[in-house]
Amino acid sequence: MPMKTYLRNLTAILTLCLVYSTAWAEIPANYYKSLIGKKDAELKTAASDLIKNFTSVRSYNSLPDYFKVTDVRPVITPQVWWDMYSDMMVETRIQFGTYMNREHSFPKSWWGGDTDVKAYTDLNHLYPGEARANQAKSNYPLGEVRTASKFDNGVSMVGSPKDGLGGGAALVFEPDDEYKGDFARTYFYMVTCYQDYTWARNNMYMLQQNTYPTLSGWAVDMLLRWHREDPVSDKEQNRNDNVYMIQGNRNPFIDYPELAEYIWGTKRGLAFNPADTPEPADQTVLYAPVKDTTLDFGQVAEGNTVKASLLFRGENFRKAINISVYSGDTDMFELPSKTISAALVNATDGYWLNITYKPTSLGTHEARLMIICDDLNKPVGVNLRGECLPQPTLTACTALNPTNITSDSYEANWESPDGEVIDYWIITRTKFKSGSQTTEEILAESSPFEITGFSENDSESYAVQSVRLGVRSPMSNVIFVAHSGISGVDCDEPLTVTGFDGMMRFNCAQTQTGVMVYDITGRLVRTIESVDNDTDVEMPLGVYFIVTDQHHTPVKVAIR
């Protein structure tokens, strides 16, 4: 029996046996009150205002800890990830990176790759995913595949799209039928929550630069069809409830699937007022933080402190909220104030309380934050947790030659020393163009890592560092990449450079201008306006790479 069929049968059996609870948590009273009576663009903006403020998870490297709450298959021992990208049964004890990735289902490159924005760690679109499938999916748009020319593992397919189902993209990613509705509702959430983002122009197949409708016409039609054909499952609703417990916001398209019809579909022009929406009441409601939420500061290196923000947002508060830290390691957590005014809590965007974790000893530290107000029936408690570890010592990685070089991309490769615990890697990418260079840092979870935007007319280099608890390893060796060769070490005419004692000699068929000399770390150490054939230039001992306006592929030379 194929693994996918087995898993579907297993899920069905568990559901029928009532082993996996189908009881959905109750939506907080008045949570969607602000949406009632609105339509079209106004409705979408109201939904954005409702969900865009939430308590972000502590960090990117902490995501697997949250996935253990949101994305574990029920009643399977040992515990395995619920992976919407493959049928791999990877145990949750396996460290992320080799087999599993933290997958941005809505590619981060679509908003420019900025890691400082809330979308980067928003659990509503982050899922555990098989590393191979994640890498194959890349940042391609969703679509329906005509030919799975690049990747097919039985659940995820990447290949050329069917007519009208790719927006002009050469390749698209198609999820399994079982999860198409999940991805559709995830994308509805993202283009609603972050409708004010400016999307990167090099990948605008599914998106438009506007707050409404934000999605391209073909994408609206396809996602609505997926949304209708694959209705909300127990898995989705339970995950929505768990994300709400962590972040304090919900995916409204899971709670009210018909909302998508009001914004993009068959109910456009009609005011949103679903039959099961309770009549708004003027009762005091604390939407965030959610009772018994854990604000996890994660792992902190000894000697460091870290801050985390907790969102307070409610309605109809008349009196101030009192907050205090009690029970447990109270001296490890510091509050900026002990009260929050009713006006701040009632504000549309709520109030962000910045709490500091300042460990004075190694180990795990826990405390309880108590929220008290006369307007609340009873106190609300929030757990505080952090772990202090010794400062890590990291060894430099070894950068390896790139693979799969295409007209506009390549895969960067590297190795890290065995046995080192690593949260993620940072690739330092340097582009050489017309006698100048630009450098950017790219966060990567595993090797190989696909680098896009690689021009046929230019060359570039990369080096890699591992990161643990915010501490970086020394920089690796530098690898040069060019379309004319794997590493760019050996170059053909019209330019060669020969090293001698304390000097280098240029051999070229024509004058070379904009000469730039880089050391082995990729640092620019010298510029020369122009050189001719047999020009000698004095240089100290070392290994260098040279590029010019006429020769973009780096030329390697060793000075004895």
C-alpha cells in the first residue's frame, strides 16, 4: 500500500474511533465583530486590522518547538511531524536541517526576504516540510502541474503549469489534493494580514501591488476552487486553535470559510454577516494574551539578555490592568511597568509589553505572569520560560563548490563539523558587476541551498557561517561562482594573471579597466584604474581573485 494511502486510511480510522478529537475550540466572544456589515475591500481591510497584531514567536530557530504543538500527527508513537509536503514519517526528535525544514509556505522572497518583519515567523503560514521538497518547491507560485519535470514525491509536484494555472511562471508548485484547501486558506490569510506589504517585482505571478484584491485573477479562481473542493479539516481547525494559543491571532478563513466568498468569490458586494456569528455584546473581552499562553524566550547564551513582547488587546475595559511576576524564578524576568491603562488595552492595535529575560545562572527558568483587572471575572495567567546555556564555541564551516548552475540560479553547498549543534547558517553572497560589488546575507536551514537571481553576465562568490544562540562561527573559505566554470579558478583568455615574488603580471588581449583585487575572504583590497598586457603590479604575499570590467569571472592568483 502506498504510504499516502496508508496515512489517509490511518487518519480515517482514528477519526472514526474518536481517538483524535474533532471538538473545535470556541471562537472568542466578539472576536469577529469588527467584520460584520462590511464588504469587499473594506471587509478585507477590517480582517487585516483584526489579525495583523499578534505576539510573534521568539525566533526563527525556535519554530520546531512550536511545531511540536501545532504540527504533530495524533496518536502515533514515536511522535512524527505532520508534513504537508511529503509522506516521510520523520520523528520529532530529529534535528531540523537534514531531513526537515521550517517551510515558509508563502515564500519569503515575495516580500524581499526581510527577516525582521512579522511574516517571517508567523506560524499561520510556517509548516514543517521535507527538506528535499522544500528545496524543490523553491519560491515558485502555487499552480497545477502539466508535467512534473523537476520534482515529484507523490505529495508535492514541481513542473511546468497547465494553461492558465501559473500566471506566466515557467515552474509551479502543486500540493496534494488533500492539502490544497489548506494552502489556499493560508494564502488568503497572508494576502489579507500583510496586504500593505510591497511585493518583490521579480516574482509577481500570484500577487498585485494593492490592498484589494492583492491576488491576481487567475490565482483567485484557482485558490477559491481549491478552497471549495478541500473544505476545512479537523487538522486545520485544531492547528488554528493552537496557533491562537501561541500568537493570539486566528486565520479567519478557517473559522469562517465563506469569508473568502465575500472578499473574492460569489458573495462579493454582500455585507458579511454569517448566520452563526453571535450578536455583538458590550462585554469586557481580553483577546490577547490567551490564558495559559507560554511566552518562551528560548535558549539564551550565558551573559546575554533577551526581550520578548506580549500583546495586550481587548474590548470594553474601563479600569487599568495590573500585572506582576510571581511564582518561580521571579528575579529572572523584568517588567517595564506594573499597570496598563484601559485605553491602551482597548486600542485597535492593542499594547505591547516588553518583558526582559535576564538569567543569572545556567539552566531552565520559569515564572508566572498574573493579569488582574476588576473588569475581568477572574485573573489570567501567562507562563514565562527561558533557558540559559553556556556560550557556544563554533568551528568554521567548509564551503564547497556550487552545483546545478543554471542561467539564473545555482545551489550553494557547505559542510559543518560533525557533532556541533547549529540553529541555522548564514550565506554571505557577494556579486561582482561592472567593477563594483554588492554583499547580502541569506539565512539558510540546510545544504544545498538554492541561490536565485544569478545573472549570466556576472559572477559572484559565497562564504558560510553557522549560528548557534546568536553566536556566529568564523567565516568559511570563499567559493567563486561563474557561468563559465564551477569555481572560476581557471579562466580562458582574454585575461590571465601570473604570480611572482611580490608581484603579479597581467596578460590580456585588450586593456582591462576597473580592476578589483579581492583577498581569500572576499574583501576588496585594491582597485586599479586600468592595466595592459604585461603590466606588473606589486602585491604582498597571499592568494587573490581579480575581476575587471571586461572579465567578470574571477581569476585566481597566488603571490609567493
